[in-house]
Amino acid sequence: MNALTKECSAELLKAIRAPAYLIPTLLFPVLFYAVFGVLIAGGNAQQATYMLATYGVFAAMGPALFGFGVGLSLERDKGWLDLKRVMPMPPSNYLIAKLVAALVSSAAAILLIYAVAIVLGGVVLTTGQFAQLFLAHLAAVFPFVFIGLTIGLLLKGQPALAFTNVLNLGLALLGGLFMPLQFFPELMQKIGQVLPSYHAAQVALSVTDATDANALQSFAILAVFTLFFAILAWLSWGRQQR
């Protein structure tokens, strides 16, 4: 436990000292929400509430995909995994520390969006709804963590970064995080409805009563995504340990 605690502390400190990671993952979702959910919404509290749910998912995706996936890939290129393998601690500590850092980073970005939504967007939810929404947004981290882990183990640093940039924007756009899917052509709607970002948004929207979608069904689909990529990441991790 002492080794795990120190590994988690080091991972968090590393994230804080990396502006190239901290600014995009923490500030970009907040800035996007301030522009589209507050300024462009023009004081429409209903629209601001809808976009709070979807942009919260966007905030959860960034640390999972970039901090976990791209970060791991860059460190793997530098031989960091080889060094960790010979250190006197369980190899899982390295992954757990990255998961903790992703959760903390996501939580910080999500809470910043909540603050903007309350102060500037006029969003009014009960304490219970905010608590449920926060849990829904944090739960959204897990499928994307395993997607990021798979990318980090299969691709090298720069290709992983380029692929993750495209994936992050694609999941956000086609998943309906920037605008509802009904504004897209039918083909794009069908593609979007099978993405984990879409179902994470549906779970969050159900908390704010902004959609009549089946939240349990979306949650089950997210669980399947999480399990699938967890298995794929585990197989890729096993290959790296040989």
C-alpha cells in the first residue's frame, strides 16, 4: 500500500507539472462549455443543463484517453515500462496510479464545469441530482480508460497521440456531446448511437430528466464496452510483459 500511495502521488504530481496535459484536459472542456453552453445558449437554462450533462462526459474522456493512453504510450517508448518491471513493486501499481490520476483529473474538470453551469449558466438541480450526475460522469471514465490503455499498449507515442486526437473529437462529435444527434444526417445518427460516448451521455442526461432514453440499457452497453476493452487491454498488457 505504501508503494501504491507513492506511485499515485508521483503520477498526480507529474500531471500537475505537465501543462501540455493539464490545460487541454482540464480547461478546454470548461471553455467549450462556457462558450456553447452559456454564451451561445444566451441564458437558456434548459439548454445549459442539457449541455452540462454532455460536456461532463467530454471532460471525463480527456484524462482517460490522453493521460492514460497517450501517456502510457510515450512512457513505453522511453523504456519506462521496462524500468517499472524490475522495480520491487507489483506491476499493477503503475496502472492503478494512472487510473487514480485520470479519475482525479476528470473530477476536477467536471467540477469546474458544474461551477460555470451554476454561476453563469443558471442551471438549477437538486443536491441529489448533482451527486448522481457526478457519479454518472465519473463512471464514464472507465470505458475510456480501457480504450486509452489499449491504444497506449498497441501504438507508439506519436501515432498514439495522433490517433487519440482524432478518436477523442470523433467520439465527442458523433456521440452527440457537442450537439444532439438529431441535427446530424441519418447515417451519422446511426453511427453515433453505437458509440460509448453517446451512451455515457444518455446516462448523464437521464439524471437531469433531459431525455427519455433507457438509462439502464445505456449503462449495460457501457459495461459491455468496458469489459471488451478491459479484456483487450489485459491481453495487450500480457504481451508487453513477455
